Amino acid sequence: MTMIVGYAPDERGKSAVHLAAMLARASGDDVVVCAVVPAPWQPGMARVDAEYQAYLDSVADRALDEARALVPDDIAATFLRHRARSAPAGLLEVAGEHAANLVVLGSSSAGVFGHVVLGSVSDRLLHSSPISVALAPRGFRCKDGSTVARVTAAYDGSAHADRLVVAAADIATRLAASLRIASFAVWSRVAYTSRLGTEPEDLVLQEWTATMGERLREVRQQVGSLAAPPRDVTTVIGHGESWAAAIDDVAWDDGDVLVVGSSPIGPLAQVFLGSRATKILRHSPVPVVLVPRGWAEELADQAG
Amino acid sequence: MASLVQQVFRRKPVTEMTTETGADTGKSELARSIGLFQLSMFGIGATIGTGIFIILTEAVPEAGPAVIWSFVIAGAVAGLTAICYAELASAVPVAGSSYSYAYATLGELPAMGVAACLLLEYGVSSAAVAVGWSQYLNQLLDNLLGVRIPLSLSQAPEQGGVFNLPAVILVAMCAFLLIRGASESAKINAVMVMIKIGVLVLFIVVGLQGWNSDNLADFAPFGFAGITSAAGIIFFSYIGLDAVSTAGEEVKNPRRTMPLAILIALVTVTTLYILVAVVAVAAQPAEQFEGQEAGLATILENVTGSTWPATTLAAGAVISIFSVTLVTLYGQTRILFAIGRDGMLPAVFHKVNPRTLTPVRNTIIVAAVVSLLAGLIPIDFLAEMTSIGTLVAFLVVSIGVMVLRQTHPELPRGFKVPLYPVLPLLSIAGCIWIIQGLDGITIAVFLAWVAVAIVWYFLYGRGHSHLGKHEHVGLPHD
């Protein structure tokens, strides 16, 4: 298979290339690094557009040269420049031509380092791409030769999340990584004025934790009974008063990748970033892969 | 097989409770972050907002202007029990309020009885408060837009309506918030309390302009009996002082802070109430109170001859009563949750929705029942039922303090009742005194209701109790 890396000549591109290298090293996929430039307008008499176009092409080529220097030697990568009406559309066109199954992007430079931040291109893709989208946190770098060590699947206990976990297990197996199934309990203290004190909510939280623990055990068994289960499967529940704290609560390491599913309100064959996924993504300290619902189902069917 | 007596009086060990909820294991260790001011605000916030806006309409016809004394008596009794709550809460810091305290100190059957009382204290009181909200909403709409919700849709059948729709809508809105996972911070609470206090102060200042000593001439037309009877109803508006006690685990320096906060809240609330009552009965002849909708607002309207103070008051009441309905409904769901967790209610009550982290079905059931009550039953009956339920729950807590001193003298107590055993005994006497002043029919309905709970216990709870089956729930033992 192939993955497309959206490359722009700045630090965003760098983190995208690093992420692609890490993923490709694990999966053995081909990497296509792509710089999208605006498509030409109708040619005019003055050839102004053509000059501008030539300038854009040269910028893109320079960017690709930079990218060439960035890609580690052990990764087979091709570099191309593509003209399109918009960057997301261009990336999807290239993906279509190469039958790619993943688009890799960096974070917007408008956010903080170490977190995944959506920019205009990633935002558009995360709500409409027909293939999976991987996002690197801002400033993401991976060491030479490092690979995906663990795939974490975000799990909310719904039946559709079960399928996502199976799909993530399949991905983990292919990447020779271990699988971790993570749930997040985000709760905060409630009104004191109910005259019940502050403990009733803890009771509810414990009940939730127990139910969730049960569901996690079940889905873990489901993963264990696959034809080719990942080498190691663990489960974890992160507690916190905010999403940031809950996500921090489960430990993260180099070589971690977080897989989140698409919202069930989006179309089956496309990714659609749901409200919870957005929160998870915003606070994730590791690269995030968002997979389309249809694809996750397909993968789960094949694996099961 | 244990004998029946052993069975119905089996107590849930305090250690089991604290392990279950992680009180000592640090699993949900709470920071001691609440200071005296904040804690007093909890007490004041939890107390003001339920009764005072709507209760004069019920209480004045019983006692006449002497309702002022009814406020003092009700406040004193509420204060005594709040102090008893403080000790139990510091010794048995678990969820479920007096239900859990009774389970730990008196046994399973009494705990079920208390649960029946708490259903009145929370479930019925949220219905009562929602009905009061509907009256104020009507007043506000009338003042702002000149429209009123038709009588048939804003009153219970007994009062000439068909269904109290606004009350039902309020309950539905609160249930929706609770399902989504309502979390109000202490800061928002403090702001709300300020609004409530501000509104009452406005009433006092403006209402004072309408002072007419003639209205006080026939001070106690129904004598002492009338005063007691009114105190029973007014007690409803003092419920909430025990809120202070429930924060025992999170208070800095609880030995000093808890009793002080209770006293501060008690004095503040009683002062405000008495001033409101004095101003109200002086501004309006006693016989006009009966059957008045949104009483305080109407008084201001008559005093000033313009609608703006009444509009402000109505708006304040609409906001503050909304929050009260929300928290009482919340309390009801969490108490049922605790009972369901002990196995004495069907498992549906302690099922948590994995996505929202809230007991959704529990909330829907509670909201449906409360809606029916609010839609169909008039407020005065609801208010009296709430009073008696709370009084009995308080009674049990006062007894529980003494029982726990005998059975578990070694338990660490963050706060101890002063003048033991005089205060608990006084508290018990006060509760019984107010109870006997209530309507005979209220007591009869209440006894029938408790009987239903006991029948439920023998038919279902006794057999399904986790304690009886030696089943352990919650966090594992270490």
C-alpha cells in the first residue's frame, strides 16, 4: 500500500515526514511525498500567470528537495508536485492515483508544541477524506530506525467502537506493534447544594469504571480470538476532570500511535471527526490516525 | 439462614462503605480545599431558594402574622439537626446521605424507611419546587410580555387546571441537563447565592415602604397551635442546612469550620427569612395570603404600584428555583443510585451510560415520576409531604448519632456534636414536636407511604440485598 505525505516547506512538513517514516518503517508501505501547488488559471496574453506558476513550481521543487533530505535512507519514497484547486483536494487526487490508504499531515503551526493542532487542510480532510488520515503533533520527530511500538485504540464502549478496536488490532498486527485499548473517564465535581456531599458522583464513576472494565475485558477477548492477534494487548482507563487530564492519565511513550474512529453521524465511507474525537485529538501527545467507519468495518470483517 | 430480626436489622459495616467508595484508600481522595466562607455559602445556597419564595402563601393562613415565630422555631430545629448531620457525615463519609447513615447505624429495614423519607425530601420536593417555578414563570411572563399561560395548563386539577405544563417542562429540562452530565462549580454556586440573597434584600428594602402596623394587630389568631403548624410547613424552607455537613471530607480544619459554617448559614438564613416574613405580613393583611400566586412578587407590586420590582423578583425566583429543581432532582437520582447499588432496588437504577457517564435510565424514571407529581398535585400538599419526610430523615440522623457513639466509639470523627447527648435529644424532640403539628392527613399518607416502602423491602429488598447475599460491590478490597 501507499501513504501520501502532504508536504509544505516548513516545520509542519518536517513532522509529517518523520511520522510517515515511522509508519512506513513499521508497515513497509511506499511513501509519496507530495507538494500541492495552485492550479493555473485560464492562460492569458501577458503570461503573467505562467510566470507566477513557474515561481510556485520552483518553490514546490525546493520544498521537495528539502523533503528528500529529510526522508531517512531506509524508506522508499517518491516525490511529486501536484497542481490542484486546493491542497486537500490535491492530496486526495494524488491518493486516488496511487491507490493510497493513508494521508499523513503535520499540525498547524498555530498551536502549542507537542500537541496535535488542526489547520485548514487537516480540518477539511478530517471531515471528508475517504481514506485514513494521520496527524503528527506539532514538532513531532522520530529517531532514525524507530518504528511503531504500540497502537492505542480509543474506545467508548459502543458496538461500533468494538469494530474499531478489532480494526486497530489488525493494524497493530500488521505493524508488529502491541495494542492498547484506552477509555477516558472525564468527570468533574458537581453541585454541593444537593445536600448529598460530593461522594455520590464517585459512586457513579466507580459503576462506570466497573462497567467499562467489563466491556474492555470483553473486547480484549474478542481481539484475542482473532486469527492473528497483536503480540500484546492491554487495556487502560484514564481518569481526569478534563480531557487533557484523562488523556495524560494513561502513560504515553515514544513509538505510540493513537487510533480514533470516525463519528457514526458521518458518511460510512469517509472520515468524520466527532466531538469526542476532536477533544481526544486536541490533547493527544502522540500521532493520531483517524480511520473511516466503513474501512474500519471492512478491516474488522477481514480480521474476524 | 439468619433470623428475620437479624436480617432486617443487619447493618452495613462502615469500613465496607468507606472501602466501596474509596474514602480512605486514596482512590478518590479529595483535597481539603473548602474554607469557611465557601462552606457557609453552600449552606446558604442550598437553603434559600426552595421555600421562601412560595411558602408564605401556605404558612400565613395557618399562623397569621405570628408566622415570624414559626420561622424562628423551624430554624432552631433545622440548626440542631444540621449539627447532628455534621457528626455523622464526618464519621461515615459516604454517599447516600441519611439513607447510608441509617444503613450503617440502625440496620437495613430502618434504612429502607429513611429511603422512603428521602424520596419525599428529594423527589417530591423537586415536584413542589417545580410547581412554585411555574407560578413565578407565569408572573414573569405577565409582567414582561403581558401574557399568561392558560389556567388549564398551569395549575393542578384540584386547583381548576388540567395539567401544570411549565412545571413538567422544567423537570424535563433539568433531566436533560443531568443526562448530559451537569456539573456546577462552587463558583457558579456562589454567584447564584448572591443573586438569591440580592433578590431577598430587594424585597425587604422595597417591601418596607409598605409597612402598615394595622396588619399586625391580630398577631396570633390561631394561637400556639397555629404557630407550630406553620413551623412544620416552613421547615421546608430550611432544608439545606445539612448541605454543609456533607462536604465534611473536603473542608479545611473541619472541627472548627463545620459548626461555624452551620451557625453562620443558620443565622444568615434565619435573619433573612424573618425580615422577609416581617415585611410581608406588615405589608399585606394576613387573610390575603391564602391562594396567592407568586406571593412575594404580588406584595411588591401592591406596595410600589409598579411592576418592575415584582418583575425583578420574579426573574430572580425563576433563576434560583431552576437551580434548586436541578439539584434536588440530581440528589434523588443519586440516592436511588446508592440504594440500587446496595441491591435493594432493581439494577436499572445503578446502570451508568458508558458514553455520558451518568445514570441515564435512573434519571429518566425519576424525571417521569416527578413530572407526573408536579403536573397533577397542588403545591401545598407536596410541601407538607416534603416536610414530614425530611423531618423523619432528620429524626433518624439524630438517633443515628447516638447509636454510632455507642456502637463505634472508636471511629475517627472530624466533628463532634457539642453538649452530647443534650443536642441530639433536643433535635429529636424538636422534630417530633413539629411532626405532631402537621395535618393529620399528611401524617396518615406519610405512614402509608413508609408502609409501602417496608412492603417493598420484604418483597424485594430483603432477598436482593448485596449485604444479605454477602456480595461485594464497588472497588475491590485491598
